[in-house]
Amino acid sequence: RLKKIDFSFNDLTGSIPTTFGDLTSLKNLYIENNNLDGSIPSTMQNCVQFKQFFAQNNDLTGSIPIEFSNLSNLQDIVLANNTITGGIPDIQSTRLVFVDLRNNSIHGTIPSSFFDIDTLENLYLSHNLLNGTIPYNYGNASALQDLYLDDNSLTGDIPDPGVTGLESITEVIISKNKLSGSVPDGLCAIRDARPEEFRVLHADCYPLPGTDNPQNPCNCCTNCFIGKG
């Protein structure tokens, strides 16, 4: 039974075959760095053993199939640098480790369920059209190392993870958004306690043009940017 397909780094064109959904034993699909277009087939929900899906650096369009919510063995999903639209499915896999959806046109809100997954280490959602707030429970993600939410349209206050939250964090990038209020004390306390591990904290703490007021005042950030207001 076929368990792995690797067509990465070729000049493949056309769309992802819907017949991939017939490969019910498929665990790993690597089709990154090609010229593939069209949408991701919803038939891939039939790949119930699916663990890794790498399809970055293509020309994929459409949305991530809502059926991906049911892929309970999914560990890594990498769809960066495409033209994917729609929202982010509420992925229910308790084994999720690596999510990279950067540089697309994904909109809607960030599913709070991401931060209840004990295994999640990297969440990259930069350079999309996401709105709504940062989920209040993001501090619960005990294995989370990198959280990239920059260059979206997120609003509301930055939730305080508390001094005991985000115990594995190394990088938090929340700049170039529409967030309000100061970077919370809890986030700064985590960085003060673990400066060698928590190396990067970017926020919109540079004054807005024509004013002396930053969008998100911060006394512990490693880099400051101008927010989107």
C-alpha cells in the first residue's frame, strides 16, 4: 500500500489529482516547489492516516477543505506561498506539530482550538487577511515555540498569557496588525524570566506617524513596528 509520495522540487503543472483520496494508506504527501494550481481536493479526507502535507511554493487557490478537520493523525501542514483563500478549518488532530500557512489570502479568525493541542510547536499565519482577536487561550499551548501572526488585520487587546503560560515559547511576532492596548505584563514577564530562550518579540510599539504614541506600548520587545491603526 502506498504510504508516501514525493514530487517536490519539479516543474509539475496542473492540479492535485482528486484520486489521491483513493490512497487510504497515504501518510506523507510532498508536492512543494512546483507550479501546481487549482484547489486542494476535499477527497483527501479519505486519507485517514495522513500525517504530513507539504504543498508550499505553488499556485494553489481555493480554500483549505473543511474536511481536513477530521484528519485526526495530521502532524504537519505546510501551504505557505500560495494564493489560498477562505478560512482555517478547526483541525481536530491532537498530534498537530507544525502549521505554516504564511503568504496566502486566508481570512476569518484564528481557531482557538489550535492552542489546546499539547503537541503544537510552530504556528505560522503571517501575511494573510485574518481578522478578529488573538484567541484568549493562546497561553495554554505548552509546547508552542514560534507564533507568527504578523501582517494581518487582527483587532482587540493582546491577551495576557500569564507568567506561567507559553512555557516553551521562543518567538512571538504580532506586529503589523490593528491590535490595541499594551503588550501584556505576562508576556514581558515570560521574556524577562527566559531571555535566552524567548529571543524574539515583535509588536507595533513604534509611534504612529505624526504622534508620540505607539499602537501597542511595550517595554520588553526586541523589535518595534508601526501598526495598521
